[in-house]
Amino acid sequence: MGIIEYEIEEIRKLCENTVPNSKIIACLCGDSPLVRVDIHDNSLHRQLTVCLRFPPEYPNDSILVELKSRTLSLKFLDSLARLCEKHARQHLGKPQGLHVLRFVQQYIHENPLCVCFDEIQELRRDLSANATPDLLKLKQRHSIVQLTAKGGEYYYKLNAYIPNEYPKQGVQLQQQESNLPPILVRYLNGQSCEIARQCVEPPLRVDKNDQAAFQPVPSLYRALKFCLEATSDFDVELCPICDKKVLPKEPSQLELDDTKDAFVERVYCGHLFHQGCLKHYLQQPPFPKSGKLCPAKRRHPRSDAKFYVGSASGRQPTVSADTGGRCSIRLAHDRWVVNVKLAESRWAQKQARERELQEVLDFLK
Ligand SMILES: [Zn+2]
Ligand SMILES: [Zn+2]
């Protein structure tokens, strides 16, 4: 029996007992000997097939490793195959097959984040312009990706836990720390979870056929990219009324008292306002019957209206011709309901007082 036949016999006898969660698919001797083994790791998506071939100079040359998977990305499999061959070279001159199989099993067991390898690469690419390595940390042992999104001096840090059934089950997000105003932190928390949910649950408003045809998509990148973009935009966003930056440059200067003019509000259309500017605007005419409209020059890219007013197909609501390219979504906020009648009568009272004052002034002349 040749050295290769002997090794294949060894693998046939020992593989399933010594490599956890492995299953032999083929052990072929003959002209082109090969071994094919399935390995999985308690997860639908952490599974792959290892194919081992023996080069003519084997075992003085390293064993050839080919990895296939219906779930793991090609880029990940390529990188892992290279690691395997490097590992095999440590055992030149001796049998390498079982070493490689154990190495693969251990690798996918210890690196649960391999199921979102491509998404992590994409996040790294998005971060690369201003990235220090601590903005994206991988905690493989806990299956957690930790991201810190930044905008100027502001940051928003969150943990993204990748569950066993990922991507069928969505990423689970948990905010860690932030120095943004609480209203924006709540928005980031809520909206990022909503994006992750929409990746794995069909929309309620579509018909039964569309619901049945719904396929979950990976949610990590989509949810985290949203946090990155929104956090970086908050820092440069201008108040649509005074045209100045809505957040102070220094987070220590943030107004946390919600009765003060500099307190920041986020309204339904997505725009951020200084509370003082917004109040002043709401108290000025005109008072259209349908309510005051947002005066910002364009629609906000992350308007809530996009999610809730938009059609089921996910198209953005079209801006009607008479808005002149403005945001023009009705100003609404759960903290204060804009009552047009009240604003109108207050305005009339104020005008009346000013008229009286003018009459007094005229009288005194
Ligand atoms: Zn303002
Ligand atoms: Zn607006």
C-alpha cells in the first residue's frame, strides 16, 4: 500500500471520531486520489465541504485544499484555503490530511463571524478613509462586531451580535455609548433595529404571494452602514430655519434642557431643528389648513416618511410639483402636536396687542 492509500485509510477510520461535526463524503484511491469531507458547526450557515487532493510529490509537497460552501463567501473560502495550505506545509514529509481537516473545523468553530465575512470587509472599506482600527472590532468568541460611528466630535458605539441562524435571523443590535443628544440616540437605536428587522421579515402590507416569496437578506452591513452615515451627517446638518449647524461643535456645549431654544429636535420629515427656531417658525403665518410644512430646501435622505408614507415596493414618495423641490412634509413631532387653529388665534392676539400698543403710542405723540 502506497503512502497516499495508507493516509486515506487513516482518514476513513479516524476523521469522524477525531474531527468534531465532520462527515466523510468520499475517500477515493486510484489514479486521482481524493478525500471529501463535510464540516458544519451547529449553524445553518457555518458549513463547508473540504476537498483534499494529493500532488505527485506528496507528502514532500503540501496537500491541495479546495473549499466549497453554499453559504460562506468565496472570498472567505479562498482565504481559508490559503491558510490551510500554509498549515499543511508545517507537516511536509508526513501525512497532512487530518491536520488540515482539524484546522478547518477549529477555524470555523472559533470564528463564528465568518458568516458575515463579506459584510465586514465592506464595512472596513467604508471606514478606511478615517479609520483607526478601534472603530471596528471583532469579538469572535462572543460573535459580536463592535462599531463606533463618528461625526466630528460625536460618536455612537454599538454591539452587533450575530445569532446562530444568521442571516435568516437578523443581527441583534445593542447601543453601548454615545455623546449625541438622547433624541438622536433613540432614533439611531430604533431605526437600525428596524432596518435589521426589515431584512428578515416580509413587509406586512404586501399580499400573500409576495410574503411567501420573501427571502431574508444579510442585515449586518445594512444596519451598521445606516449608523455610520447618520452619525457622520448629524455633525454637519444645518437647521432649515437659521441655516446654522444644528449641533454645537463641542459635545460639551449640547443643550440638554428641552425648554431651551438651542435644544435639538428631530421631526417626522427627518430634519433637525433648533427648538427655538422651530417654535418661532410655527408661530408665524401663513397657517395652511393642512398644517405647517417643513421649509428645508430638500427631502431628508433618512426621512421617516420614506419608510411609512412610501409605497410597499420601497419606492421613495415622489415630491409633488408644487413643493418647488422643498421638503414640504407636514411638521409633526410626538412631543408637541402642531395645532394650526391655536397658532392662528395666538398670532391674531399678538397682532391685536401690537395694534393696541401702536394706538397708545400714536395717542401719546
Ligand atoms: Zn436654528
Ligand atoms: Zn423636512
